[in-house]
Amino acid sequence: MVGKHYRFLDRIGKVPRTAMLEQEDWYVWGATMAKTPDGLCHLLFSRWPKVKGFNAWVTYSEIAHAV
């Protein structure tokens, strides 16, 4: 917006819990989604075990898939 204060967070609104991917024992990071012609949404994301600590993404990350 030209000439006005622009705040991105004010524009996106609240994200419903059903739009979030959480896995209890895992850190989840860097997701990307693709919708296939059959109408399914496929989410590819990185995850690593919480028991290993947050910085363990370097050695314990894996690519996961959710539909």
C-alpha cells in the first residue's frame, strides 16, 4: 500500500488449528503443499525428533509426507 502503514500480520488473520500440522514428538519445519488433480493436498515437510533437541535438525532431519 502506497502512503499507508502496511502490516502483513494484520492482513493474514488467524490461522485455524485445522490448518496446522503438529506432531507431538517431532519438530516440524519448512512445509510445502501441492494439490493433485484428484483434489488431495500433499504436504512435504522436514521433521526431526524433539528428544534430540532443536539444533538436531542438522543431523536428524528427515523429509516426511502428509495427505
